[in-house]
Amino acid sequence: MPNTTKYMLEISLKKLLLSKPIDKITINDLTSDCGISRMAFYYHFKDIYDLIEWVCVEDGKKALQDKKTYDTWQEGLLQIFEAVMENKPFILNVYRNVSREKIESYLHKLTYSLIVGVVEEKSMGVNISEEEKAFIAEFYKYGFVGVMLDWIDRGMKDDYKKIVEKISTTLYGAVANSIHNFENGHTF
């Protein structure tokens, strides 16, 4: 099973991050910890940053699972926060030592896939273009990611359940209203 090596490297990376910053971790550190060869590492990843991106994507997939419907998107958002919180040392290390852009890119992909599922569901039978649906999803994605990046920037100290509650309150009916506005050609 080829993914076993990838998952071993993920576990090793997260373990090593508990004792040293990401920019001090070498491929040799990872392969020694896993008991694999450097060649095995390079078979799966081109560098440590490639491994980091893969870990982010895998964690995101696990967090979201089937939470891409209107009735479950708040739960999906909560699970994104929980996945980030569970991987706090990893996320903060990547955020502070690699780049905010890497975390931002990861969160953009993750939240877009969550929101676009909701937009698709709410726009069934509604006459709006794919471009308009994508715009709605992109718009809300930036709001989610901005709130989450602020939370990460503050060290993830705020209660994320309250943050999700505030987001839910703010957006109650907003996606459906946006779709309705595009369908009816509302402009200001």
C-alpha cells in the first residue's frame, strides 16, 4: 500500500514539529524517524513543502467528508476549525515559518469546496450561470478564510465554536439570498 509511506511521513513530520521549527526539519530527520530511505521520500514528494501541502489537503478531506450541503455546511466549517485545532503545532509552524500564503491557499481550497457544494445545492432549478455560482462561492470563501486566518494569527486562542456560531448567524439565508439576487438581476 503506497500511501502507508506518505502517512508515516505525515506522522513523523507532526511529531518532529513538536520539538523543532519546520525550517529546521530535514528530509534526513523525516526518513530516519520513519525508517525509510531518502529515495522512498523522493518517490512520493519533491521536497518538505510538497509533503506539507499533501498533509494539509489530506487533513482537509478528513475534516469535510460529506459536509457539503446546506444542512451540514456549518458542521463542515466547525470540522475545519477542529482539524486546524487538532494540528495546532503543525498549522502554527507552517503559518509562522513557511508562509501565511501556504496556509491561506490550503484554506481557500478547503472552504471553496465546502461552499461551492452549498451554492450548487441552493441553486438547483434556479437560472444563474456557472460563473455567477462560482462568484458567490468565491465571495463567501474569502470571508471564511479571512476570519480563520485572523484566528490563527491570534494563536488560535478564541473559542472556535463561538466563531462558527457568529459566521452562521451572519450568513443565515445569505447564500440563498445571493443566488436569488443573481437570478433576478438585482443591482444597486
